[in-house]
Amino acid sequence: MKSKLPNYFSQSFLLTVLGINLSLFFYIAGYVKNSQINFQDVAISLYVQSFQTDYMTFLMKFISFFGYPLPASLAVIFVCWYLYKQNKIKFSLLFSIVLFADAIGSFIKWLIDRPRPTGEYLQIMSQLDSRSFPSNHAIHYTVFFGLFIYFLERGVIKASPATSVFLRIFSVILVLMVGISRIYLGAHWLTDVIGGYLLGSFFLISAILIAQKLKIKA
């Protein structure tokens, strides 16, 4: 018999977090729109890059790789296909919100039009032509692995208790590390990453609320 979901999945709690989340995102978006480069961002980026080694650079590039459009999209398609094959079609459709979140992130990048970090301030190890705010990597990893953890909690994705704990911890580590990797590689400022986490959390919580509202069962 499936256990009751923890209190942090209650609708009232999620709606409260959603409101706070969205307010913080709009505040940071307005801040970076009006002040596109600030001392705090530069100082934090320089501090993160001070730990630079060949091994660390390889690790950060590896973690970031799965957030680029092609591998990110393929990973979502694979999970949707897996859920579909398990006759969990509604959850498969729900998981596709990851791609929608990525698209919205790209639109907001165009809207805010914040330049990427440049060699004038940092060492740039990841050259990109797109704009900087918010970090789509942070958005993608937050929604992708957040829903993955939620599906483990709901029993949508089956795993033994030990494996489930390992996968949850591993997922959280990846979500945290991708933000650090984007700063380390000179692809984003800290405020870009925070904005990405906030927007990703918005879509993650929205997806969970949709599942609850429609009473989608595992």
C-alpha cells in the first residue's frame, strides 16, 4: 500500500512556496535588468574559479554537458518514453513540462537581454552566444531531477528503498553542482543561477500541483 505523501507536498504549503518563489524571481529579474554586472557576482565568480584544476574543469564540463539543448531534450524524451511504456501516460505528459520550462527560460533570456560574463572579468571556459539570465541549466536540472524525486516519492518510478535514497541524494547533488559548474566555467553569474533555480522551482511546484489537482495516480 502506498504511503501518504509528506506534509511538504500539501497544497497550501506548495502554494505558499510558489508565491514566495515567484516574487523573488521577479525581484532578481528586475535587479539584473537594471544592473547587469555587479561587484558581488564578479567576486563570487572569481572565488569559485580560484579552485580551478584540470580535474575540476573536466568534472564541471561533464556535469554541465547534460544541460545543453540536445542531451537535455533527449533525456526528457527518454523518460517520457519510459513512463509511456509503463502505461503511465499522464505522468509522461506531466514530465514534458521540463521542455516547456526550458523554452520559457530561453524566452526570458531574450526579454532580460543580460550579456554573458566576459574575459574582462573572468576566465571563460564555456563560450556561448545566448544571453545570460536566467540559467537554463539550473532551470532544467531543477525541474528534471525535482520531478524525478517526486516520481520516486509517489512510486511512479520503482526502486528499492536503498536505491531510492541513493537516487534522491544523487539528484540533489547534481542540481546543486550544475549551478556551481555554470559559475566555474564562466558561463553565468550567481544571480543567473539563482534566477534559474527559482524559475525551475516554479515549474516543478506547478507540475506537482497539477498532478494533485487532476488526482493523477501512480
